[in-house]
Amino acid sequence: MATLAMLPISGGAASAGSKEALLLNTLSHAFHASAKASYFEDPTGKLRIQDMADPALSAQFRAISTAGDPNFGFSHSAYWL
């Protein structure tokens, strides 16, 4: 079973795949959060939230494809978003 953790980070990993903030207002009917998100795969599943503060680790986050809904398939890895 895969583990999924949502992680708000300023700078570094959070800005790896995005250039601007996602703005929501009363005119916003729908949005694709994956267009502004990045992820890191932890195959060991042993990393902790404190580990995400390491600049070397946060530099390894990759942008989520905007080609459709994110799909990581079947995996035993933990995914940090």
C-alpha cells in the first residue's frame, strides 16, 4: 500500500515545478492542483517531514505532469507532494 503525504513548503521543492501562485477566488470554478505541484518518491518509506528541509533532498522534487490526473501506479513507495 502506498503512503501519500501532503507537504506545504515555501521555496525549494514547492517552487520547483511552478513559477507563480495558484490563485483561487469566486470566479474560480475548477483548477488542477497538479499544475502547481511537485513530488518526491521515497522508495524506503522511511523519510520524515524533518528530512524534507534538507536542500539536497528538496532539489530532487519533480514537477507533476500537467498531461492529466497524477498517476503513480502501483508502488510501495511513499510520495511527498
